[in-house]
Amino acid sequence: MLIGEIYSTIIYCFATFGLFSNLFLIWLILRYTMKEMQVYSKILLQTCFVDIVGICMFVVSQPVYISDNGVGTTWNYGPIHFLPNPWQSIILRINNFMARVTSLNVCTLFIYRYLVVVREVEIKFKHQLLLIFGMVIPLLILNVLAYISNYPTPENEHLTNYELAKTLELDNLTIENYVVGLRSRINDLSIFTSNFASSLNIINYIIIIFCGISIQICVYRHCKGVEMTQLRNMNKQMSIVLGAQLWFGSDGCCFESYCNNFECKKLQTNNFSMQK
């Protein structure tokens, strides 16, 4: 399983670097943050904790999204592939949940900054929890619907496409003894779930754009003069950091979709060639 080993090795290397970087950043924030910068330190701390959980979930899952005769399928190279369903499917769903949390977390941080900078609201810990719960509840609904619509049944939880198994470098013993983590189905529930996910993405971007523009306008109106240059630059850097995090998260989702489509077309071409 050379492909799987290379894939896992790359993930472990990046995960180790990511965990070390986030833990080191948390230590720096807790040790050296000035009292006036508590707003920004809370934003960075929340981002670090979300990243750490997301990295850990991805390491234990290591999913590969593929098409099995036109059916969307997920094979996990991580340790969870030893688990039977429903446990493997549940952990994979938690991994997908954390992937979306990373994106929507940026939205809550922009709202947090908007309330503090523009509305001058004193945000307490309970308000921060309300923002987090407001983000989590729609994602929980989305993932419950996705779990119901994409849960592998006993009839289709094993790979039967040997061409696909060969592409993944899986031997017969592996595909007989281990199961997949996801099987997509085309029905009304899956269509609704897909539309719901798209709506969440659109709302997410609208909120971020509105809050980001409002924050920049407020800062440049009220923070004038040379003495405020550092504050303006820091605000700009924070927006760039959060925007980059959102961009890379969206890039990953787009890349996964592109890989899925490419793999699906590749398999369809192979099947057509075999029929000829």
C-alpha cells in the first residue's frame, strides 16, 4: 500500500507541524499578550483550539473521496478504518463537522470583532459561548442529515469495485474485512442536505464580507493619526490572517470536489473502455 503509506506520512508530518505551531502560539499568547490586546488574543486562542481539534480528527480519519461506479464513497486510510460501522462513519462525520467548523469559526470571529470594534459591545465569556453555539447548531443539523443520507448500509459498506481497489492499492483481504466510511445516495434528503450546506456557505460569506467592510470603515474613521498607525496595521493583519484561513479552508473543499469529479470521470472512462 505505497500510496496509502505516502499519504499517511505526509499527513503525519503536516499534522505534527500544525500541532506544534498552534501549541507554541497558545503559549506565546498566554504569556506575552498585553491587557489592551485581549480581544485579539481571544480570537487567536479560539482559532488555535479549533485548528488543533480539526487536525487531530483529520489524522485519525485520513479520508479519500472517490467514486465507486458513480456512487460517492469515502475510504479512510487513518486508524479508524479498522473500526466497523457505525463507529467509522460517525468519526468520519465528526471530521467533516470539524472541517466546516474551521470555516464557520472565521465567521464567528468576524462577528466578534464587529461587535467589539464597531458596536463597542463589551463581550463577556457567555457572549462568546452564544456565538459558538450559534455556529454549532446549524452544523449539527447539517451533519445529522448528512449522516442519515450517506450512512453505508450492510449491503454496500464493502468495496466491490476491484478496479477501484487496485487504484487505492487495497488487496482482496482488506476490502473483504474492512468497510467504507461513507456511501452517498441520490434522494430528496441528500438533495436538501446539499442545498442546506450551500446556503450555510453563502450566509457565511455574506456575514464575513459585511463585518469585514464595516470593521475597516470604522477603524479608518476613528483611528486617525500617526499614534494609531500600529492599531490600524494590526487590524489589517488580523483581517488578512482570518481571510487566509477561510480561503484555504474553502480551497480544500473545492479541491476535494475537483478530485471527486476527476476520479468519477476516470472510472467512467475505464468502465467504458472495459465494455468496449
